[in-house]
Amino acid sequence: MLACSDAPPPEKEMPAGSDAAVDEEFDGKYIRTVNKHHYIAKSAHGRAIWYYPGGEKKTARTFRYGKLEGPMVMWYENGMKKYAVHYAANSKTGKAMGWYDDGNALFVIGYEQGRRSGKETWFWKDGTTKKRECEWYRGRMTSERAWAEDGKEIKIPSTRPRGPIRQPSTSKGGSSSK
């Protein structure tokens, strides 16, 4: 869990002409998450770092004047990378990548303006055998395929009901009276 506090970091003046999002590092515990991508601490500018209780890095997010702008990286407690994505104007953009705790690939997901776009691929624990692959267009899934752990393609079960949905019986006998 992230360390949070209601107190924003102290106001700091940015040097004239400074436009880089990582001019300074500050302790991420002073940023409070309000919603998924909204933060209190409008002065947050630079890289915020969250740590595990043992002192290892947990998350690093880059802010530009209070908005997510630039790379965000998460690590497992053992120091291996867990997740990496790039933000532009508070929205995910480019490829988001995830890894298992042993360093093998878990997923690769494409984003455009905060919505899934292009190919999304999930891998089995070995990091090379595909588990699931989807195509996205403007945040909507257009195709989906899945594979068993041995690499053979499997049929994806339908998630839509095929017939009318019946209400469960309320009588003790198991049959409903009409």
C-alpha cells in the first residue's frame, strides 16, 4: 500500500526556463490519490518515489506541474521490475509492460490517449508462450485469441448468455408456481 498523507509538499519555485519533468525528486508520501489519475499537490513536479517498509523502491512516478507526465515504474520487493508505462497529460500512452517476479514477461499492452489500442499480449509464466492476445481499436476489443500452457490454441468461452436468464426459484420445493 502506498504511503499517503493529506499534506501536499511545500511550494517550491521552479527555475526559470526549466521544463524537464524530473528537475527534482521528492518523497511520494506527500501525494494523495483522489481518483485514479487525480492528485492533490498541484506543485508536484519531478519524480515521486514510494518505498517498501524495508527501504526498497516500490513505485516511481513522474509529474509535471501536478499531472502524470513521463515514465512510471513499479518494482517487486525483491528489486525486479513489475510494471512500466509512459504517461502524457495524465493518460497512459505507448506500451505498458508487466513482468513476473522472476523477470519473465507477463504482458504488453498498447495505449493511445489513455485507452487500449493495438495489440495486448499476456504470457504464461515462462515469459515466451502466449496466454492471451487481443486487438484493440479506440478502447474497444476487436478480436481475442487464447492459448493453453503447452502453446496450443484454445477456444475462448462465450461470456454472453445464449438463452433467457431465469430467476431462481423462491419456493422450498424447487419449482416455481405460475
